[in-house]
Amino acid sequence: MKTKVLTALQAANLLEDGDRVVLGGFIGAVVPEAIEHAVGTRFLETGHPRSLELYFTAGQGNGVDKATNHLAHPGMVSMAYGGHWGLIPRLQKLANANEIQGYNFPQGVIAQLLRDSAAGKPGTLSHVGLGTFVDPRFGGGKINALTVDDRVSLMEVDGEEYLFYKRINPNVALLRGTTADENGNITMEDECLFLENLAAAQLVTNMGGKVIVQVKRMVKNGELDPQQVRIPGIFVDAVVLADEDEHMQTFAESLNLAYCGRGEAGKKVTQQRPLDAKKIIARRAAMELKRGAILNYGIGVPEVIATVTDEEGITDQVIATVEPGAIGGTPAGGLSFGASAFPDAVITQDQMFDFYDGGGIDQAFLGLAECDVKGNLNVSKFGTKIAGCGGFINITQNAKQVFFCGTFTAGKLEIETGDGQLSIINDGHIHKFINEVQQITFSADVARKNAKPVLYITERAVFKLGTDTLELIEIAPGVDLQKDILDKMTFAPVISQELKVMDARIFNDAPMGLSLPLEQTVNSNQDVAA
């Protein structure tokens, strides 16, 4: 049975008012850009489809006008349910104006919820989210006042608390692959990730809906390797052949073969990054790495850690993973974040979060936005900016060790370094260490309950999570404890009786000569910052 081959506009015409649409993609990877662009164009020209419900796991967009931004017009959307909102400012604007209902739930939970809903389950039961803003006791993941329906509830099983996320019932899936045959079987050989495409396609098929997949080439039946098929044709109703400009591998790169494990890995050339605040933080964080550790690097400053390990020649001594599915290799940054150059393997996003949620990550390095007196972090909401939690909650609640990495202040921070000292030339005007965060994305109390080691690493100070508040354990050489640190905090941390000066090598231009001794392994049971 041959699958329909449509233009993007023909595919857009299949959507009806009130449809519940799953959108595939991770930032700019595996995004069905041609289809979403056509759906947005159709709405602007005809006023249809209206009142769509949108479901998405990760951030999808470029922060301006691509991916989900095509669908964010007044009247076009009635509800959006996603893991990360930071790259879709147009949808944020509608949510802030109370023109749409909106939910923000953990990225991994949404990926698993697609799979569990496909299996006919009533929802997903998880410990992920307890004590954070998605916990119904602290807001239930609702983004604005218009959003009143409860999508998550508190449950108790064998005396332990869990969150129950209700099933979802989308009836349209807009997905992407690389090659389709005449029966709609889809391979993804040029995509850097597989994401939750299969789960989404199965769910919508079981709901009796429409699954539409964007590809860049068609072949005859029998030409595809069945073991490479990622979305079987029985789950595909139509395919759209897209032009190259709307089928970039990521929103930053047309096709980087290294992200698919092709090409010559030995020819990778590392360009040394200038010694800026981000690199200083990444260097200090890299000093915590343990040989053989399975890692997660978050977006932002943590991305630079991979650059540091390349410069120091220790990348092959640790195993980096990225939440959408890449294992091993060197994680990419910017609009290619999510991909990894020459990965050892790539699995689906729901599978990766199964591993994460079960405690598989040894060390996680995430961003540091706002931190309060208890040690809680907010990386998900700042005034009217709805960044979203992404995979942050899954990762920080389940990794064995957690390291938050970010500048000490926000704003126009200007520093001088390179001689083993740090000088603050112009400090950021926004304090990040404050009495109370706007929203709890990381719950310090949950971390304390689980006896989780946590460090907060900045360019001028390092703290650890203490019994009641943060404990200052290191300061940078050249900074003034009172003027540069304590006066820039709205609460007083505990100051360690063994306060140390950060390693001077961090603040020199030359490579640090960093090594991971055999005795400093993931199984050595060393405490954080021991």
C-alpha cells in the first residue's frame, strides 16, 4: 500500500480546526520546517487551522521565526504543552497575554508520556518534578491564569510520593526523517537524533489520526535496510518531500557528517577558545570530572566543558551524553546543541530519559541562572520570559552528582585574566544569588533528602549545598571576598573554615595540563570537591 506523497501546502491543508498536534524536533534538529512553515502560511492566508493544541518535548526554534514560531499566531493556538519554551518567543507572547493555555512539564516526562499514551496507559507515574513548580502543590506546571485544568496530580505508592501526569491524546503528528520508500517506511540516516518520533507516530496512529513525515528523498520499495527504519510505514499517512533549505540538519548546519558518525574522526581540529568567564567556569567544572564517568552537559556554559576537555586531551576519558539521545563523542553547541560529533551510539529520547531517571548519569553539569538562600535554582521563568525547564528537572533530580555552572552576576560582566588572577572590570548589574527564586526548577530540599552532592560553580566563587543554605568553599585569586562576592549576594552564605583559593591554572591562557588519574574514577566514591 503506497503512502501519499504531498507538497508541504497539501500537507498543511490536512490539518483541521481544533486538531491536537505533536511537533517533532529538538532546537533545530529533526524539525519538519517545511510543513510547519506551510501550516503557518495557510493560517495567515485563510484563518485556518484555528484553535490547535500543540505538544512538544524539547525546545524547537531559533529564538526568532522558525519551527514552532510559525504556528504562534493569535487564534491559531488554544493550548501549548511543552518541555522548553525558550526558543519560541511568539508562543511565549501569547501565553503572557493569556491568549492561550500553557503547560511546562519536564522534557523527559513528556517523551515518556508519548510512549505511555501510545500504549493505552492512563498516564505516566514518576518521581520527577517533586518539589518543583510542576508539583501540583507549587503550581502544577501551569504557565498563566488562563490555564486551570490539572494535568498532574500527587499520588502515594508504598508510602512514597509520586507525580502522575495524565495521558495526552493528539490526533496529528508532524515529524521528520531522511528517506522514505513508497510504503512510507522512514529512515533517519542524515539526522543527528531520533528523538521520540516512533512513540509519537504510534500514539497518533492508535488515536486514529494523521502522521505526516517530512523527508528529503524517496526510494522504491525494497531499497531500505529494514533494520534502519525508524518509523515503519504502518504508522505513516503521508510524506512531504522538502527542499534542502527547509531540511537543514540543524538550524546552524546544512549537513555535518560527524553528527551521523561519518567522515574521518581523526581529522578533528580543536581551536583554543579565548579565556573568558565561560571558559573559566568550564575549566573549574572540568576539574571535577572523573575518569569513566557518564556525563550530561546542559546548554549554555556547560557546553564549553566539552571544548575544555578537547583542549586538555581528556575527552576520551569520559562519556558525554545529551538528553535527546546521543551517547559519546563531542557534544555540539549553539543551534546545533543536541547533536554530538562522532557519537558511539544514538538512542531515542524516551529511552535516554529512562536511563537518566533511573540514576544512570554519574555527573551532570547544568546552567546556573537564579539561586536562592536555600540553594533552590530557577532556570525556567524570569519575569515574562518563559524559558521552560527542558530536561533540567529530570537530570538534576537523578544524576549522582550535580554541578551548576554560570556567571556570578548577570548583565554586562567584564573581566580581565590570563595571568593567574581574576579582575572584575565591570560587574553584571543583576544579582543571581537572591533570597527567593521566582520559580523552583531545582529543589534543594529534595536534593538534601536524597543526600545528593551539589556544587555551584562561578568564575569567582564555588559553593556547595549545605545543611540549610550554600557554603562558600572557594574564591578566585585576585577577587575581594566582601566587595566582589558577599556584597553581590542578597543572602549571607556559610563561609567554609577551610576556604580555598581556586587553582591559578584556571586563570592562565595556557592549557591547564588537566588529567584524570586512574584512581580518580567514577567508582572511587570521592565526595564532590573533596
